[in-house]
Amino acid sequence: MQSETVSALRDLYRASEARAARLSLLFEAGRDLAFADAASLSATLSQCARRAALFAGAAEGHVVFDEGEGIPLIAPGSAARRVGTLVIEDWENRRRLADEEDRGALDLLARLMATAIDRIDHAREREDLLGKLKDRERQLEHLVGRIFSSQEDERRRVAHDLHDGVAQTAAALFRRLDAISERSPGSEAAALAPIARSLVGELRGVISGLRPTALDDLGISAAISSMADGLRQEGYDVTFRQAGPDRWPPVIETAFFRIAQEALTNIRKHAGGPCRVDIVLAAEPDLARWHLRVKDNGKGLAGQNKETLAEEGQKIGHEIMRERIMALGGELIVRFGREGGVEVRALLERGAG
């Protein structure tokens, strides 16, 4: 009786040790595999394979990423994709472990290893896709930048041709008519001189709108300040505040100037006459941040639905502004006040890139 009790206790002790060995194997391997990344995966798998070999009573084990002889590593999912093989030395003589729980422990370890391989494979695929997406975004930004640069070059060429051609001719015509009108106040030339003067003024406005010299010579702050002066001359109460350097990177400078130009044009069209206008221009080059805010207190577009705006073409300008800032990776925010007024904000932050 006593010998039977001792034998039973020995069996319980051996079973307890076996369970502890299984738990230790799965706990340590599971912990290491859970924290493995692309850089440490190979070393972690090798360590797990060595543990599996010792558990099975073999000297060595390793992982191969093909369908070799050994325990297949099957990734989770309905596809049952094989991601490798756990190879244990002299496995042919040891592949049938006597204890079913030992076989189950090795199978569970193989699933843990396969899950880690599959997880990191997917992570690599995501990183590759993100890298390709970022490359596409950079290519698109470069392409759009070239398009905008070409547009600005064409504007500059047209402005130069108008200035040296049509504008000079119109100015000469005005001077001739004005000289004749001084000699003959009642002549037809006296009636035509104001028209010629108006034509010269309109041409100068067109030339300035195509490519203002202040933008090229003095920078965006001076160019927007000049546009603010133009609004003041028309009776608007304009406040212009500027923080940061006067010169910005050329592509950013041009984009923000065009957005400001379009925003002020919209104020002239839709504010319902002279009103208060606030313009804020800010740049933090060290943080790669640029900001423009244009807000008016006019009647704005309150009460008009999107369909009406689209029919009247009033949203086209907003889309043009949005395309310009989005081409640089920025954001355009347009807010319509309930009682009137429109706020346009252009934001560009490249600090994260």
C-alpha cells in the first residue's frame, strides 16, 4: 500500500514537472514573440526553436522559411498560409512524443511563431505601401508644383508682354489725346482722353494681378500689404498684421499670395460694399509653419445654399484656393458667418515631414 502511494506521488510529481515545463516554454516564447519586431524576429525565432528542441529532447532546432521537414508554421486565417517550418534535429526519431500534452504544447508554440511571422510580414507590407504612398505624394506635390510654377512663369511672361506692348501703346495714346484736348478742349480728343486714361489704369491693374512686381522684388508681406492698400482706397477698413520673415520659399509664397488675392477678390464681389477686413500673415520657418487668415464683416454668403453658390460660380474661387494649398500638403478652411462675413484660413505645416 505504501509503495503504491509513493508511486502515485512520483507520477503526480513528474506530471507537475511536465506541466511546468510546458507552461515555461509557452510563457517565455509567447512573451518574446509578442514583443518581437522586424529587427529582432530572426533572433527570437531562433531562441524559440532552441527551446522547442530542448523540450523535445533534441540538441538543436531552427526555423526555415520554406516547406522543409518538420513542424509546419501555419499563419492564422482561413487561407492557412504556411510561413515556415520549425526544424528539430533528429525529428524523425522524436516526432511522436509519448505525451499528448507535450505534442499539443509544441503545436501551440508553432502557432505562436507563425502568428508572429505573419504579423511582422503584414507590418512590412504596410510599411512598403506607406513608403510607396509617400513617394507618390512627393511626386504629385512636385508635379503640381511644376504646374503652378509654369502657370506663374506664363503669367510673368504675359504681364511683361502687356507692359512692354499694349500698356505702352495705350499710355502713348492717352498722352496724345490729352495733349490734343488741352489745345482743343471741345474736340473729340477731349472726350476720348478719359477713356484712354481708364484703359491705361485697367491694363496696369491686369498686369499687377498677373504678377505683381512687389511679390518678386519685396516678398509676400509687401505684396499683400499693397493689395490691402488697394482695398483701403476703395473705402474698406483694412487691418493687416504680419509676423515672421518677409520672404518665404518661392512656391509657398506664390501659393499664399494667390489665395490672398482670390479671398480679397471675393470680398469685393460678395461683401456688399466697404466693410471691415482683417488680414493676418504669419510664418515660423524654424517650425515649417505658414498661416494666412482673411476675414471680412460684410454680408457674405449667408443664407445661400450650395446649389445657388455653384450656379452663381461663387464656389469656384474657393476650390481654386483649396487646390493650391492642398498641392503643398496644407489645408484651407472657409467659414461663413450666420449673420454674414466670410473667414478664409490657409494653413501649411511641414514639421512632421
